[in-house]
Amino acid sequence: MSKLFMFEKPLGMRDTFPNLYEVKNTTKMRMEEVMKTWGYRFIETPTLEYYETVGEASAILDQQLFKLLDQQGHTLVLRPDMTAPIARVAASKLLKDKSPLRLAYSANVFRAQQREGGSPAEFEQVGMECIGDTSVSADAEVIALMVSVLKEAGLKNFKISIGHIGFVQELFTQIVGTEERASILRRFLYEKNYVGYREHVGELALSSIDKQRLLDFLKLRGNEGVIGEALSLLEGESGREALAQLKELYDILKDYGVEQYIKFDLSLVSHMSYYSGILFEVYAERVGFAIGNGGRYNKLLHKFGKDSGATGFGLRMDYLLEAVGVKTPNPDQYCVLFSDERRSEAFSLAKELRETGKKVVLQNWKGVDDVDEFTKEFEEVHYVVGQERNGNGEVTK
């Protein structure tokens, strides 16, 4: 290997050092326990999937997929998300009697980066999928569960923005007429480019009334009152069902007691093309990106030959930990520092401490250059040495 690449990592890849790993692992276990108490069962899927199935179904841009060939010449991808693989498993193996499935996951996903820019190409998602339930009650359960998971992770100040892709699509179709024109508007919204959106609306060959409808659409953010405001932008009955679902959703979320974490943003869209109804993103202090998102994706199950409802969420652990502002934990390790002549005694002591649940490092003092520097990271140090310990209790060589 050339010296140029000896210490480099592939673009977008990250190392996780011990302290951060411990924080992440502890936080993740707490989150997983919450999901289990709600009846969700964990599932694992392969890191590699076929491009023609999961790769194409994932709705991740093709240039963001890590592709490789197997020995038979089939194109494989590193899984770019977890929703598509779980939909594959559910459609092929689990949806037998169409009873709702409650599945959860914790796994790394991979999305190639064109340039560094601080964006990881591999990151961990924790999330769940409720498959087989088409009711708004299932959407509310997913959001309420996500609130519980975030609170258990230590997050205090966060908001969940909720919209409905069906309302956006219907309004745009009514006004601009074609899917191609509607997709341009959705692109501005996904990129949060509201200046570009307004400029584009100004250039459209529309009546002043329709242009104003498109501009007023951007104002549909806030409490549940925006649902009523949205009704005034629609013509006819189309799109009203989507707004009725949002009203029902809010009523259920109030019964869960989580309405303080909810706000509506009816301009919300996603780059995930399989979303078909209610969708949401969660934002928190310290992070300029959505730390998680989710929604209803009935269309995805159709790609795997099943006519079934599905909804779920995924949280990014890196963004979540940044939002929580987790500090490096205090050392909770013990150390038994020993000399050769008292090795057996040291091993016995370490075993006793471990049996009480303590984390114990066994270290021969001859293998340490600076004992004081080495031992300062431990909560407690047991010196099991011979004559090498002086009258002040200090270890010398």
C-alpha cells in the first residue's frame, strides 16, 4: 500500500473511537428497549442486496448506491436504507395472514458521496416499520413511539414537522396540470429552496390567482389551524381526504399526549418517491438537518407484489447524538496493576471484581512506561505488586 493511502479512509467513511462507541451503544440500547415495550421485534437483513430489487426500490439516487458484481455477474448494492429490505422480507416471508407486523431495526446503511463535505457515506439508523395496517391510527402510533424513543435517548427540545404528500401532489396537479411541472416545484421544496420556488412560480404561465395559491401554500406551517387554511387552496373535493387524515392524526396524537412536539408543515416533501401519504421529519437544536424522518409508504410494498399498507420512521444515530450533546462518560473501569510475583493474586482479584459486574483491566506494570499517566483514566486502581511499590504507595521500576 502506498504511503499516500496508509492512513486514509474511503470518501465519507468514519472511525468511531471507544468513548463515542460506548455512548452510542448505551443510547441505542435504551432506544431499542422502548421499541420492544411497544411490541416491536427486531430484524436483521443482509448488508448486500440485489440492485434490481432493493437497489431500485429504495428510492435512493442511483449515483449514491455502492455497486459491485458477484461471481455470477449479478449487480449487488450495499443497502442504502432499511425500509426497502424490510419490505422485501415482509412481502416474501412474513405477510401471510395480513395481520399487522411491528418490526424494528438497528443497522448501518451506505450512500456514496460525490465529495467529502462532511457527509458520511456510512451511518447507523435505528427505526421501525408497521406493516399491514392502513389506518391513520398506525401513523399516529409511529409518531408517538418516535417521541418516546427520542425522549429516552435524552433529547428534550425537538419538533416533528408533519405533512401529507397526497395534499401537495393534488394541489400542484390542480394548478400546474402535469406531473413534470409538479415535480419541479417539489424539487424546490425538498431542497428547502424557497427563494427559487417563488422565482419559479413568478415565471409560470398562470393566472395571478393560481400564482398566489402556490405562494400561499408556503405559509401552511404551524398548529392544526393550517389544516383549515389548506382547504381554501383546493378546488373541488380532491385533496380533502389527505387533510381529513391530518386532522384525525392530530386528534389521536393529542390522546397520546405528544401534541407539544408536533407542528404541521404542509409544504413538506421527500426525495423518497415511495411515500404515499402522511410523512414527517424531526428537528432538534444543535443540528441543521433532520435527525430522522418517516411516513406512509404503501407504494413500496406493491413493488414486491403485496397490496399492503406500511408506515415507519428512521433515526440517524450520528445526528441524534449531536443533538443530545452527549458528553464523554466518566471512566467506569477498574484497573488491577500487578507484578510478576503476584500475578496469580491479581488474576483472582480481577475475577472477583468482574463477578460483581465491574469492568476490569489487568495490566502488568512492566508494560507501562508512565504509570501515573496510564492509571489516571480509571475510576479505581488496585496495586498488586511486590517490592516495587515505595513507602508512599507509588509504583516504581
